[in-house]
Amino acid sequence: MSERDEPARDATATAPRYTRRLSDKILIAFHQACDQGDYEIADLMLRALETMLQRRPMAADLNRRRSMDSLIAAHERLWHLRHPGEVAR
């Protein structure tokens, strides 16, 4: 089949290049670093996420609340990984 025989591609029919927010990808990278035991990188991912949440207003309060809840849960996970057996006060 030659290029002339292929149907024309419509630029509007293609899927969006980025389907997840950058903050979601950073959070995924954080969890992967935790899973691999690389807590230094996990900490760097959290710092990047914090920076993003501090400088950029969210479109809706619901998204900001969800992002903040995810950030807090990530901090808790990292603390528990670094302090196994200890109870947070």
C-alpha cells in the first residue's frame, strides 16, 4: 500500500498528546521511587509537587483539594517508609 492509498489523517482526530497532568506524573514517579526504595528521589519528587501546588492556582477547588490530599498522603507514605515501626504523633 503506498502513501497515496492511505486515508488522509485529520489532525483534529488524533488523541491529545498529554492525557495526565504533570502533577499526576510526578506523583506516579514518587510512588515508583518509594517502591524501589529510592527515598532521596521520592523526596525530590515531593518537593517538585509542592512547588507546583504553591505557584499555580488550580482551576477548581476540588482539584486543589484532591492534589493537597495526595501530597499529604505521599508525605505520610515516605515518613512511614523512612521510620518503619514508629507511630506518627
